[in-house]
Amino acid sequence: MYRCIRLLPFFIGVLVLGACSQIRGYRIDGSAPLPEFEGKMVYMKDVSTDAPVDSARIINGKFAFADTTKIENPVIKILSIHASKMGLEYRLPVVIENGTIKASISEVVCTKGTLLNERMQDFLLAVDEYSATCTDKPVEQIKVGFTELLKKYIEINNDNVIGSYIRTAYRSSL
């Protein structure tokens, strides 16, 4: 009996830590360090309609989005900044899921911090790497290779929202 009483604080600590680790909602800590972005708005857009659902101003190269509602089913949104150069729009797909998400929008876009955002980043990097290898290849070979890349990442992410996103966003290449 005495042994059980001695272990009681340990079990209470485990329960408290377990309850604290259940993150409710999401937080996006973003950076947009290019000087041309300062003071501009970052829009969070619906991936299917491209309509803005939220916005944040870039101050000192930083922006943030947050919601404390627990995310039951992760969804993908697009973070978008309109640059002053020739109407260019920087776009970053981000998975809205429970946890703290790091997003960077610059010459290179990046997302990390949660499992699905790491997977999204793996996909985006694979697309960039493939694009870099396409110089001097015939167009048909590029198309076939890109289709194979997309199919690979759909298969890897068939059990989550990223697979659906790739099928929808790149349907013309499949």
C-alpha cells in the first residue's frame, strides 16, 4: 500500500502533462522578411474558392494567425501576400491543424512545426527539386515525370488532407 502511495504523485504528474499536451487550436507564427512586405496584409484564403477568410498585417517582418478551437479535421488554407512587383502573389499552402505552425514567405516559402505541415513542406521541396532538374528535357518527358511525382506524393499522403490537396490543385497535371 505504501508503495502505491509513493507512486501517486508520479501518476498525477503524468495525467497533468498529458492534459497539458493536448493543444487546442492552432497558432501560425509567420515571417515575411522582405522589405517590400512591411505593412502589407497576409491573407488566409480558402483553398477551393480563393476567398479570404482571415488576414494579418506584417509588422517588423512578422505576422500571426490563431484560433483556440480544437481542430478535429485538418484543412488546407493558402497564405497569400500581394507583392508590389508586377502583381506577383506569394502563395503558401498551410495545413491548419492543432499545434504551432511556422510559416515563412519570402523568395522561398516554407511551412513546418506540425506533422502535416512537415509533409507539405516535403512535397513542396520535391516539386522545387524536380523543377530544377527539368532544364533541357523534352516537354513530354517533363510532364510524365511531374505526373509520377504527384502520384507518389498522393500515395504517401492518401490518408490525409495533403493527398486531396494535391489531387485538386494539380488535377490538370494528373
